[in-house]
Amino acid sequence: MAIRRRLAREHAPPEFGIDHLVAGLVWVMVGLAIWHFTVFLPDRFWAGIVGAFVGACVGAFLSGWLLSGLSVPGNSALNVGDVLISVPGALLGIAAVYFIGVRQEHLDDKARGGVAPRR
């Protein structure tokens, strides 16, 4: 029985604990912080301000994950550089959602025959 437990420990996959979740949370929080500045932009985002929120958070996480070499650093390895690598992704996520919204608005105008909706 003791041999089985020892072999199970030796061949166990690496643990992915709360230590690694902190970096992901930090990346998403950076996206959330940048998202707050979208109030200064015209609301032409796909799905509105919620779409901008999703774009910022997903973009920040993906940027952090990709630029960290497709891994999530542990808490002890987390530094300011790891925090800042999520900024480009958040900006790209917001920009992507914005341009999708502009394109959708343009297609909706085209479908109506070029007539702008009454506001």
C-alpha cells in the first residue's frame, strides 16, 4: 500500500492551486481597470458597455497567458512586468469589440437602406 502511494505521488500531475490563480486574477483586474476608461468613448461597442467589459477582461487574460509562455506564473514569480503584460491585451480586446460594434452598426444602417434610426 505504501508503495502505491509513493508511486502515485511521484507520477502525479503538477498541482494547479490558488497560487496560480492569483496571476490570472491580476490580469483580469488590470483589464477591469482599463475598462473603466471606456466611459470616455462613444458607446458603439458590440453589446454595449458589457461587451467592452468582456473584451477588456478576456483580452487582458489572453495577453497575460500568451506573453507568459502559455503558462500562469505562480504567486512567488509574479512581478510588475507580469502585471503590465496584460495591458496590450485589454486595449486590443476593447478595440476589437469597438470595431465589431461599428461594423455591426454600419451593416444595420445598410439593411435599413441607409436611413439612420430615429433617436
